[in-house]
Amino acid sequence: MQTTHILVIGGSASGIVAAKTAKAFHPNKDVLLVRREPEALTPCGIPYIFGTLEGSEQDLISNAAVTANGVRMLIGEVVELDPEQRFCRLASGEEIGFEKLVLALGSTPKLPKAIAGCGLGNVFTISKDKVFLDEMCNRLAEISRVAIVGGGFIGVEVADELHKAGKQVTLLERLPHILELAFDIELTVKAEELLAQRGVSVRTSTRVEALIGEGRVSGVKLHGGETLETEAVIVAVGYQPTTGLAEKAGLELNRLGFIKVNEYMMTENRNIFAVGDCAEKKSFVTREPINVMLASTACAEARIAALNLYRLSAVKTFGGTIAIYSTALGDVAFGVAGERESYARERGFDIVTGTFAGVDKHPAQMPGVQPQLVKLIVARESGVIIGGQVMGGASTGELTNLIGFIIQNRMTINSILTAQIGTHPLLTAPPTAYPLIKAAEAIALASRSGD
Amino acid sequence: MQTTHILVIGGSASGIVAAKTAKAFHPNKDVLLVRREPEALTPCGIPYIFGTLEGSEQDLISNAAVTANGVRMLIGEVVELDPEQRFCRLASGEEIGFEKLVLALGSTPKLPKAIAGCGLGNVFTISKDKVFLDEMCNRLAEISRVAIVGGGFIGVEVADELHKAGKQVTLLERLPHILELAFDIELTVKAEELLAQRGVSVRTSTRVEALIGEGRVSGVKLHGGETLETEAVIVAVGYQPTTGLAEKAGLELNRLGFIKVNEYMMTENRNIFAVGDCAEKKSFVTREPINVMLASTACAEARIAALNLYRLSAVKTFGGTIAIYSTALGDVAFGVAGERESYARERGFDIVTGTFAGVDKHPAQMPGVQPQLVKLIVARESGVIIGGQVMGGASTGELTNLIGFIIQNRMTINSILTAQIGTHPLLTAPPTAYPLIKAAEAIALASRSGD
């Protein structure tokens, strides 16, 4: 039986970061990453292999980068884990002993049981497997009409990309708006309009009953009786954590099916950690288990696990998930951090919101200037900011990250009102009307006592 | 004598923000803004009227925007202030009584006494006065060769803009590098190379001894004897606070010549506040008086003064200046927040720095991807981040603001290592190699104890 000090199972974003960070901070330990797939893709880049990029080759994470600082890598499938004896067994029969184990098992696309016909040809999900995706790209190259089931981030991005690639795309969303689980209504409406303007046929409040066809899919049967003709269907209705190995080994799962971990990303077995899509997430704000799966969150968890493998550090812990994400449709980007207004109200928070619509460069006559909207969501009693949303140009991603840091630091409206920012004509909103601060001002004004 | 409740003297960025915020939070008070100039310009937009914009008209802050929420405005010059009797006198002889006064007197360009010939024709400074700037634009329209004295932000931006407008531009900097008082050497070198590549002749370590010419400037005499022929000279060697009115009224100035204020932006007279370029600044980190003048800082100070006019609030104070600024040369932007490495060392801080060079989109094959470099400066003992610098694309301004918030929250390297960010292929660096976090990791690795 070969042995290693630190074994990482899974080699997408979080597995790679766990292994590389572990090796960097524990240079004398042997670190072995075991991965089923010979090659790994940048997960958030996958929608872009259908249009902007020339294919999956341009989205590869090179194996050389993974092993650059001394991490060893082995391609193989782990089929069994013994947490007490600390070894695992590969499909090949080979056994690997370890001191510490990081499970970075990832997630797999959900297939809705309620929809018949998902087994037909030319029905795809967006998996993270290069072989599968390459085959999918080949098949899509031959056809011109695609229906996408599910208007979340992945559905929306793939729809826009396939449209860019010249396809006739219909996006089908069960809820009244696309991206409705990500943004508050006012932003979803704008994203929806934009996507439609760009040429995607967007159909919301539309329930898919079945996929039909003989051998290959040829139509989507909608609730109400209408049938939409199509040559391919992409089902993008979310992902489920991959936990078979952990479950079989007796590790506890939470009620949403994720591997339970504490704030050191440690399972109940102190030698086993779990990170990324397979690991339990709790909301930073509501403290409830949630099923957000983001590569960026996964990487943060991976770093924390790697830093706590041999010595727990009370200052290197994961305080709960602040879901932070952004996307773009052409030049217009959307970002969100923390809780949405609708979700916070549903969960019983007493909140105040403030929104300001300005511009992302200044003066407004600058070439390339774009509208920039910031919305903040604040707990009324404390003034603590629990969420924010942004619509704007190329700076939207980092402005959303700034709101993420605001939430992480539990900053209040007063601290935003008095905050210092830097501004520049070509790069930001004006200092006199910086939307983040003006949104905070709107909340302060709404809450102020009279003179 | 007419009276008002809240009088604001000065109507550039900080005066406008002070007046508008005061009116918003004290709707029952009369707010009067007195300004000498009939029209005000967005200060940071001024360099761009020489190239990117079509002239100063496109950089106007409309008077309608100033008075939109009920602020009154009066064009006139205040020549005398009686702090005890609480009134001031205009050049016209008119007197205005007030309850509370905000001085937003601004700054004026410095003219170096050591350089002879600054009084010649076609020698300009970059003032904030529209009439002066329009005249300057007219004169520059007729000539093709311009020399700029001073390679700070204004000098660099104006040089790049005049070059865009088709001029032959020479930038003269006394120090070994341009922007040397803003960035650490490694970034100044890149900015310098870039500016030269773009076609500006950059001459560093070059001291100007005199401007020469008959009536109009025709040459710049350099230390060492060389004379540079030119048709116009722009002197951009900094600004000095405008404090004559305050000084005459007996308000105390600090040793750098700024009006002394406390953290409520209040002068020693509890009815008089000062904000913006005329008001004292202390570094958030070093606690020493500094002479940074930024519209964004000015606006933060203005908000704080306005919020504290009638009732001091212990949670709405100004904790010291975190100089945050950014600029761009074409598609490449530079940003800085807080202390530089060189300055921190000079001031006796025991620091560690970490730098990471990555990309601003991902995968690196994305169209429009640009290098992104982040440098962090950390106090060794505490791990507290005291400064950061960024070089990158369009997201540089907001990423620099994020570093500003990190400094403001006194976040440590550990809190960055465990921080959550959001990433997106079109908008940010990859989650596995987000330069801000990788720079923190480099510092943690440099400081770690062995296993």
C-alpha cells in the first residue's frame, strides 16, 4: 500500500487549491491529489466554451500548474474509504494510506424526476467533465435550435453563449423571472429584458412537462399543452453534492445532503476535511444550511481546510457562506453578495433597503460610460449590512466583492456613510454620487429621526 | 443682513456634497452654498477635457443638480468671516449670517518659486476654474509642442490626454520616476514604460531651472544646461490649501498650512467645520499630518461634517485619511490605497510585503484579458494590512476600493486568507489565483513557522 501524508480526493477548483495550499504551508509533507478526470476545466469558464472560447481546450487548468509546487497527482477513481484505518481504495484495487484527507468530491447536475424524456439523445446537462462536454459541443455544432430548461446562472450564461455561436435559443424558466433565486425582482427584470434584446427567446412562468422524441429529442412539451420544437435540450436545474464515497464511509450528511463540517471544514473525524460543492454550507447571515455552490466559495473553504490540517487555528476559520457572484450579458454585468431582500424578509429579518442608480464612470459624458445601480439590504435594528446587489459595467465583479467584504466585516450603514473610497473618471462613479454610498445614504435618510 | 442656517463656502465636490447632505439630513434648515465661480467642474475630470472629452462643457457639474433638493446657491466671493458673530461678508458688501458654517475653500495650484519664468505667456497650471481652463484649451489648440513640469497624477494624466489630442508632449520629473510619491518603484517603472510606449517623451531625474522666452515661453532650461524647445509649459507640481479667509478669521492652521479639524471635521469653533482640500488630513495609518488632496476624500469629509453639524455622532466620524486613488493609461490602470512600502519603511514600520501577478479575467484565453498585479503591505507584528497597490484592467478602481475597505476595517492577513470573494470569467481573476488573496498567501508563507 502506498502512503501519503495529505490525500486530496477530487481535482476541480477546491481540490487543487486544497492540495496546493497544503503543500505550500506544509512543504515537508507529501501531498497527493487523486482525480478521476485526466484533465480538469475551470468550472466557471464552462458556459463560455460554447461561444466566447474556441472550446474546452481553452478552459483547461493545466496539470503542470497543479503539480508545480510539488503536489503529486494520480488519475484514478476512489471507490472506498476507511476513515478509521485511514486509507482508501481505488477502482484499480490500489490502496492509499493517509494522515489527513481532504474530500473535494464536487457535484453533479440534477436531472428533474418530474420531467419525462431526460434520457433521450441530444438532452444534455452542463457537467464538469471535459470528455462529456467535448462530445456535447460536437453534437451542438450540427444543429441550430436549442431549448434550455432552467434560468439560473448556468442556464442564462449558456443561453447567451449559444446564441452568440449562432443558435436559435429558447430559455424556459418555471418561476416568474430568470435568476429569481439569485437577485431581487427589479434586477431579474432587467437581466430578462437584456437577454431577450440580445436575441434569446425567454419564456418565464413556463413549466416543462416532458421532453419528447424518438431516440433523439425533438420537442419540449409545456404545461398547458404547447409543444416547442427543438433539436437539443440542455437541462440546467442545479447540482447535487457528490457524497456517495463519504456516505458509504459513514460520514454524516446534513439534511440538504452535504457532508457535515465545522468552521475548520473538518468532518466529525478530525483527520478528514471536506471542501467545495460536497461540503456543508451555512449562510453567514441566516445561519441556516444552504445549497449555494460556487467555485469561489469552494476555494475559500479549501484554503481554510489546508491551513487547519495539522493545527487548528482559531483565526483561520470559515464564518459561513456569503454567497458572492456575478455574471455578464455583453457589457452589462450583475452581481450579488449576501442575502436578497426577498429571502431576508421570508426568513423574518426586519430590514431596510436602499438603492441608487448612477454611472460607472464620470462625468457622464465619458466614452463607454454605463449605468451603475447598487442596492443594499440592512438589518434595521443594528444597521448592519447583510446583502447587496449591483448592476453595472466591467467593474461590477470587484464592486460586488467590495460588498462581500462589507458583509464579512459586519459593517454598518454609518460606517459606509463615513467610508473613504477612491474615484477616477475612467474607472469609477463620481465621488459626489458613488452609488454604494448613496444607497447607504438613502437608508440612513429613511431611518433618521427628525430635527 | 440675510441669514441662513447652514452656510457652505465653496462649491466644488466637497462643498456640493456638504450642502446636499446637510439639506437631506436637515430638511427644515435653510442651506446656502456660496461659490465664486458661476459654474463648477468635476475636479477629477479636468485632465480629460484636453483629449477624451470635447471640452470643459462636458465636465460640468450642473447647478440644477446642486440645488435639486432645496439647497440655495449664491455666486459671490466671501472676503471676510466673523466666527464669533457668525456672519461673513461678500466682495459685494452683502453680509450673510449663519448658525453653522462649512468651509470648503479648496486649493490652488502651486507655482515653484525656484523656477524662474513661470509668469511668461503660455505657462499654465491646472486650475479648477472653467474660465481659465477654457482659455488654456484655446491657446493649446494653436500649438503642437508642450512640456509638462511634474510627473504626479495630474501631470501624467494631462500628458497622456494632450498626446491623445495630437500634441508632442514631454513630461519632466525631478525624481527618478514618475508617480513616485504615489506608488512603489516597481509600479512607477511600469507606468513610465507605458506612458513612453504611448508616445509621451518621459524624462525623469530632470530638474527644471527656468522657463525662458520673450513674452511667451519658448523653452525649458534644464539643470545641466540643456534647453528644451517648447510652445507651452504646464506646471503640475501640486496644490496648496486655500486658507486665506480662515486664517484672517483666526482659525488655526496645522504645520502644513491646512485648517485644523477634529474627527468630526470641526474646527476649534464648534459652529465652523472645514472639509476638502483646505482641511487638515491625518494618515489613517501613520497618524501624521499629510497633504493628500483627493475629491473622494473631500466628499467623505463633507458627508461627515454635514452629519455632525447640530449633534455630534460618535459613530459618524472620520478616522484619518486612507489615500485611495487610481488612474489609467489606455487600458492599463493603476491604483493605490493606504501606505506604500517605501513610505512605511521610512516612517519606521516593521512591514512584510507580498505581490502576486495574475490575470483580470479567466481562463487566461478570455478575450480582453489583462495582467492584474496586487501588492499588499502588512504590519509584521499584528498582520494588519496598511496598504495595497493594483495594476490591472477596468476593474482596478473598485479592486483598489476593496483594499481601501480592508485597511479601514483593519483586516489582517488571516482574514484575507479566509475571505470569500466572488469570481466570474468575464469580470474577475480566477478563484484559484485571485491576486489579492494570493498576495496575502505570499505574506503568510513568508511569515510562517516551520512544521
